[in-house]
Amino acid sequence: MTASDEFVEFAAATSARLRRTAFLLCGDWHTAEDLAQTTLAKVFVSWRRIRRRDAAYSYATKTLLNTYFADRRLKRAGEVLSAQLPELPFVDQAPELRLLVLEALATLPPQARVVVVLRYWVDMSVEQVANLLHCSEGNVKSQSARGLDKLRPLLKEIAIEAGPP
């Protein structure tokens, strides 16, 4: 099997997972698709240098995070604020609840959001997140604690507004 064939197989197996993780980081499916595609393009360029194929997903995840952080740094100056909110189409309650949770997640700073997503959505250990972000385990723990402390009141408010199931 050639290296190109191996990469095609890897991309097919991991693109959906990368896209879901990217969506949790940025909160927008179109941006998530762009992030996942950019990540796969960068991994493809480095594919021949990745010696351990079992570590390829970790490499791709790290590339996704670097791409996300770079994108966040670039977009800060380009964001346009508006006094009016766009009209929202009618949606069922379950998708609405999902959007509210994503809005709550969007209130976190990028680093804290990454830590919360990796710890509680991707289900990585503190050690894995620390290794991926090149920081201490204590930093991961404090980022998760602060992120969860910020999310709790917002999610509690959402639960009260949603009412009993």
C-alpha cells in the first residue's frame, strides 16, 4: 500500500471525528468543515514524516488545535459587530437546546474551550490534554475548573428555561 493510499484511508476514517471536534471548538459547521479540511491538508503534507501510524490521529488533533488557534488570532480583528440579531428560523426544542449549550460553550475563551471540549466531549484524560497542548496537568485542571464554573450558571439557566422533560 502506498503512502497516498494510507493517507486516503486515514482521512476517510478520521475526517468525521475531526469535523465534530472542530465544530465543538468553533460552533459553526462551515468553519468546522474548513478547519477539518485544512487540518487534513496539513497532515497530508507531513504524512511521509509521520513514522508511527498509530500516532497519526494525535498528530491530526494537534494540527487541528493549532489551526483553530491560528484562525482565532486572525479573526479577532476581522469580526464585525452588529446591533441587530438576525432572524432565527423555527426549530424544534431539542436542536434549540443544543444551540443554547453551544452558545454557552462559545462564551469560554479559546484555550478554556479547547480544554473543556477535549476533556469532556472527546473524553481525553488530563495527561493527554496536557501533552497535546504542551502545558502542565495543573494548567489543564485549572482551565477545566474555570471553564466549568463559567458554564454551570449558564447551563442551569438553560435547564430552568427548558422546564421538566
